[in-house]
Amino acid sequence: MSQVRDQFKEHPSLRILTMILGLFISAVGVNGFLRQAHLLSGGVTGFATAINYLTGLNVGFVTFLINIPIFVLGFIYLKKDFCLFSMFNMIIYSLILGLTQNMGKIIPVHDILLQTVFGGFLNGLGIGLIFRAKASAGGTDIISAILKMKRNIEVKNTSLAFNIVVVLVGCLFFNMTLGLYTLIGFYVSSMALGFIKDAMNYQRSLIIISDHPEVIADDIIKEMIRGVTYIHATGAYTGQEKKIIYTTISYDEIPEIKEIVFRHDPNAFITINEINEVRGRGFKSKDI
């Protein structure tokens, strides 16, 4: 079976650069778009932004303070490597948020819908890049990672649930219209986060029914270096014994396996199904 190469382990500097890029993109989304429309961003940053609106305290400083108890939980339940990089990110993110607090003044966008959509997209894009580097920006990302590991709850779903609380805070202290626009931003952000976090890491399971299962399975093993399992079955109509091929591949390998199957049997029957997660040799595991 093929071994998965982890580019971040082979090139630690690439991991750091990816995290910093994600932090900067997220900060642009928050300070360049969302705050200018008086909208709230997600999680801890959203609470910090609300406190900033009410008290004038620096967003970065408030973000840092709220993160302290959350990281205590992170070091208890999560991998130390993940938490250390996340703490590094949290400190850098707090600094970037503080330094870019007035960035919106140089971005000439004043339409609240555009600010909502692009702010949410950039925020989700940035956090997604950080998750791709197997870290987080702290805050509710840490709590999301804990729930993903302990309860297998998707990160984007946990983030959306936390953000609904932020929306309620926005509606309570500001007004309903801004709260609803904030909710739209959260949805866009969660979609962008989920897409970027799992980009190029989609898997598919295949069931192949053919009159030539042995030669097809042999070529899958030799040419694609993927494991194959035979499932013994009986046709309900014909009563014939069949060997069904079951295998799991990456999304971008679908054209190759189709070529192998139909090369040997143009009449073969294939079903392709989405898989949320695969763990095992030959595939990247999703830590979060």
C-alpha cells in the first residue's frame, strides 16, 4: 500500500507560512469587511468584537484574554503539538487583529451584503488554511476540535452552533438586521472553512460488479496501489455467484479506476459513494 506523504512534516516552514497566511486572511475578513459593517465574526473573535463595540477595548487584547481558559481545556484533551501551534497562532492572530483594527478604512466597500459575504468567506478561508496545517487560531476552534475528536461532530457544524450564540448576542445588544446579516456571514464562513479544510482530501468508496473481477482487482492493486476486498454475493435474478469488488480511493483517482474497469469489462457496473472520513494506511487521517 502507498504511504501518505505529509508535506507539513517534511517542511515545517511550509506549515508555519500556511498558518500565518491563514491568520492574515482571516484578519482581513474580520477587520476589513465585517467590523466596518458593524457585524460580528465567529467564535471568540465575535465576542471580542462585540466587547470592542461596547467598550472600545482593543479586539486583539480581548481575544487573547478570552482564549486563556479555552487553551487549558485544549492541553487536557488535544495533542500537545496541535495546542502548541494553536497557541502560537492565537498570539500572532491577536497581534494581527490589533494591528489591522482600522484596515476597513482603506477598503472602499460600503455595501453591507458584500461586506457580509466577502468578510465571511475570507474569515472561513483563513481558518480553513490553519486547520489544513493541523492547528487552529484558538478560541472556539479548540472546542470544535475537541468535539470532533470525542464526539465526531464536524468542525463546521460546531462552529455554526457557537456562532448562533454570537448572533443572539448581536441581536440583543445591537439590532435584528445586523444579527441576521451576521448569520449569513457565519454560513458563508462555515462553508468556506469546510471546503478548504478538506480540499484535495476527498475519498470515495466503489462497488464494482463484473464478470472479470480478478483481472480488474489485480490491476487496481498493481497500477493504483490500492487495497481491494472481494464480497461474495448472489444475483437475485440470475442466481449466479459473483465476486463484488470493494475499494476506497481518492476523488482524483476516479478516472483512472474507471479506465481500468472498462478496459477489461465494458459492461461492468460501478457505484461510487462519498465518504466522510477514512483512516488507515494509504490515506491522510483527519485530526480535526
